[in-house]
Amino acid sequence: MRLRPHHLYCQFFSHIDFSNPPRGKAFHETRAKMKAFFEDPEGELQVNEGPDMICQPCPYFNGELCIHPNGGETGVRKWDARVLQGTGLEYGQLLKVKELKSLIKQKAPLGFCLTRCSYYRNNRCEPGEMRE
């Protein structure tokens, strides 16, 4: 599994309703596969630079990059960079799910989550309360 940094990190804290606005069946199927993958502590993943498997079926993906109205690819790459800086992860790095979870438990909450993240400010994320 290859995922960009903010997808690796934020999934453990967010409680975003992806059905409003609707993102479609393929997106929800991919999210379900991702969630199931993270239940296996021995699952191996790679820190991906740029769009990943969850981006592909998203209606905010134009085939090359994120076009989400809250910043698009430029904004997403800034979040990715902040996650890398805060966790010490690197693009291309391979690690197991249990290693990622342990690292995130040690590092959370990242400072920018509490000061800069609009999802946190809008009560759509709890960066200090990691969900398994």
C-alpha cells in the first residue's frame, strides 16, 4: 500500500463525512480497503509522494493532481510536508502498520494540526485522540 503522508497520518484522527458531498462508490470502496489494510499490524506500506490510491477515485482528482477547493495539490503537498517534518517520515520509506501506529502515537498531535488545520477548527478531527 502506498499512501501520501497526510493520508497515512490523518486517517487516525479525522471523522470526516465523505458522503457529503458525495464522492461516489469507487471512492468509498477504496476507503474501505484502506481501512481493512490498517487492521493488519504486519501490513507493509510506503510513504508516497503525490497522489495515491485514495486520490484516484476521488472526484477532486483530475487524473494528475488534487483539485479540492480547499487548496488543491499545492495545499495538499504543504500538509504532506508538515506531516513528514513532524513525524520524521520520508518519501519512499517502507514500514509496517504497527510501526506507523507506534510512531504516530509518539508524535501526535503535530503542532500544525492544532494551529493551522481547518478540519480541526471545524470539529472534523481530533488530533490528540488516535483511533485504531
